[in-house]
Amino acid sequence: MIDPRFVYLAIALSALGATGYIRDTLRGLTAPNRVTWALWGLEGLLAFGVESQQNVGLARWMTLALGAVPVLVLAASFRDRNAVWRLGAFDIVCGVISVAGIVFWALVHEATVALVAFIAADQVAALPTFRKSWLAPESETHWVFFLGSANCVITVLTLTAFTTAGVLYPGVIAVSDLLLALLIAVRLGPRWRSSRQAPTA
């Protein structure tokens, strides 16, 4: 456990990653999937509201960043229509399922079940970007996900008590962001497809 004020470092890392991602989006180097980023923004802001009501402490400001950054990325994506990933049926289906999960979270009155539903909705929202990162990693910027994973880990370590409610949401995002970052940085999809197409001796 570390000093709770380290959450400000986590927020700074989030801001640094967001700045790079938004810059690349405005330059047309990165093409955000609007389904993923719109839902991430909604979920982050909803989670911040819940944590504020539950007096989570300084860690809730990191959750606010998890909502604010996607909103800014989404706004930047409207600057250039060519700097946006074209949505398909898979993206729409994931979006609908994720929204259904959010609605279920809002209606259910059992805290643990609601939390699991919320996190499931968040991860379903991430699937279109996972798919895009596998198919076209050049359309993504990996640093935002590396830094996102780091700031979530820092946030967890600042908690004064490790509870399911406090750890699960940032913990799952830390793992998810790290996997996305590696998928993009290593360009695993193109490498795998290239190896499949390579002639055998």
C-alpha cells in the first residue's frame, strides 16, 4: 500500500497517455473505435458517481479520469471523419450488449452482482478495440493503454483497504489495458497472419 496522494501521479499518467492518443487522432494516425470509447466514457463517469456517493476517497478521481479521457478521445474523433474506425455489425452488437449490461447494473439491487455486470459491460465495450488492434494495430496508439494500465495499478495500491468494490474495476482495466498495449505494440495479429501465410519448406 502506498500514500493515497500517489493517485495524482496516476492521473498525470492518464493525462499524458490521453494527450498522445488525442494528438495522434487529430493527426489521422490513430482511428478510435467510437463504440468502445463512447461506452468507456459513460461507464467511467457512472463509476465516478457511484464512488463519490460511497466516499471512496482520492481514488475516485482516477475513476473520473477513466471517464473523462474517453470523452475527449471521442470528441477528437469527430475532427476528421477519416480518422475513425468504420463500424461493423460486431461493433454494434458489442455496443448493444454493453448498454444492456449497464442497464442491468443500474436496476439490480445486489451490489456484487451489479459490480460484475458493470465490469462485464466495460469489457464487452472493449472487444471492438481488441478486434481492431488484432486486425490493424497500426490504427492504434499503444502508449495510452500502457499508461492506463500503470495508473490503474497505482490507484489500486493507494487504497487503504482492498475491497472487491475498490479493487475489481481498476484491476480488470489494468489487465485489459496491458493486453491491448501488448497486442498493438507487438503487432501480434499481423505477425500471426504472416506466419500462417509463410511458405513451408
